[in-house]
Amino acid sequence: MSSRKPLVIVTRKLPDPIETRMMELFDVKLNLDDHAFSTTEMIEAVKEADVLVPTVTDRIDARILAQAGPDLKLIANYGAGVDHIDLASARQRGITVTNTPGVLTEDTADMTMALLLAVPRRLIEGVELLQSGDWKGWAPTGMLGTRIWGKRLGIIGMGRIGAAVARRAKAFGLSIHYHNRHRVSQDVEEELEATYWESLDQMLARMDIISVNCPHTPATFHLLSARRLKLLQKHAYIINTSRGEVIDENALIRMLKAEQLGGAGLDVFENEPAVNPKLLELPNVVALPHMGSATREGRNDMGEKVLINIKTFADGHNPPDRVLEDWS
């Protein structure tokens, strides 16, 4: 980039400290009312910007990138997942893509454990029972849930978040199992007392709880297909804080409705922000509005990474969080 301050266009409102610092460092156009960019607005942004700062809610596909101006050299994504960006098209056009990995690990793992506890122990149903005024007091058979201690947890995707979930789950007395593209190191397996399953199908059939912690890529779209969901035991629970597209949502709804699964805790959905109303009608589902990373600390940390990536790139260096085309 030239010696002038790069023009940075931000597609959503970011935390105030991040926007303030961004204004000090760069020439910035902010989204003060936090509306979702239309396709027309996104095209105008890529035509004008030196740096685009999108979020997971923005679709940056090949059609939009085809309209990019010659000055757009960096897409500094505010978030870890980049499945909403056509990485191959960006690379073909000489546009670097960065993300914000690592800073949301603990927050997302906390939310995974919250759902892992809430669904089997029927926490939301308990809250609703009290609020309805229908609770008649303690009873030996009232609000019976499922014990967590001693159950088998199968983690799909043993990256940073998967490992953080495993550490928490181990403290709750769960036995840790995992499926991953690559087996983790022996040291990590020993620390977590984790059992590796090369076959996802075999792992699914033997677990009490499944936690989805892998990214959404072409290889993981509907990884939990209707066929694979049928491998799960009837009492099994599914927790997903990754991406909704990893699960065949319609198949999941059918099985939950037919009581062929114990329940599900979902923080993400296949067609966000639309949520299938059938999911919300099911008593054995706890559904949250994509809150896994929603902490003040996490959002500020994400912004700091965006700032570092832009500043490093503007200074002529490789940004620390550059995303490779084969990201998965």
C-alpha cells in the first residue's frame, strides 16, 4: 500500500474502543447504525475500499469480488470463521484474507459446556416451569434429567476450541473421545485422556454426547448427515457451537421430533438468521442466538486482531493471521 492512510470500510458496528483506535490509525467508514449491508452496498464497498472489514453475517462471494476495485488488497475479517468468503476468488485477485483466531476459544468452550449441561439437565424447562406458576414443589420423579458424570463425549474437531471443551468436560467426569482430520499429539491425548477415532461413524455410534467443534468447509457441509445422525444412540445429545451447516438440520428435527435422540443444544443454525420454527417448538432443544463468542472481552480481542492485521499489512509486512486458501 502507498504511504497514505488506507481506506477501511467496516460492514458492522464494532466495539467503541476498536472503532476509536481504527479512526486514529486509518481513513475509516463506519456502519454507525449497524444495519446489514445489502448486496449493492457490499459491491460499492469492495469497489472503493483498500481494506474491507466484514463479519460472519456478510457473504463475500465470487460475484461480489468480481466487482472489487484495484485498491482492495485486504479483507480483514472480524471473526475466526471465513466460510462466508470465497477464498479462492480472493486469492485469484491478489486479495489477502485475515481472520481473528484463538481469542474466542475459551468463550466458545464455555458456551459449549453451558449447553452440554443445560440440555440433559433440562435447565430451560425448569426455568419455564417456575415462570409459568405451575410448579407444585419438589417430587421424587419431578423434572428428571440425565447425569453428565461418567458419560462419553465425542468431539468432532479437536482444534483449539475442541481441546478447550475437552478440558472442561474432563473436569465434569466425562470420558473424552474425538474425531479429527489429523490425530493430535500424544502429549495432548495424554493430558486430556482422549481416545482418537479414525472413523467418525464408529465414534458416533458409541457416544452419549456429541460436540460439534469443526469449521464449516465444503468437506464438512452436512458432515452429520441423515445417515450419520441415525448412527447415534437414542439417548444421545448433540451440541453445536460451530456452524449450522455442519448438521443436516431437517434430518435432526425429524429425529428429535420422533424422540430418536435425547436432545440438542444449538447456538448456530443452517440458515441464519432464519431459524426453523420446528426447532423452537421442541422441548428437548435449547436454542441460542449465536452467542458463543459474545463476551465484551472476546469482541474487543477480535477487534485488536483486526487492527494488528491491517496495520501490519499497511506497513508492508505479512499479517499474522493470514488465511490460506486451503483453510479448513
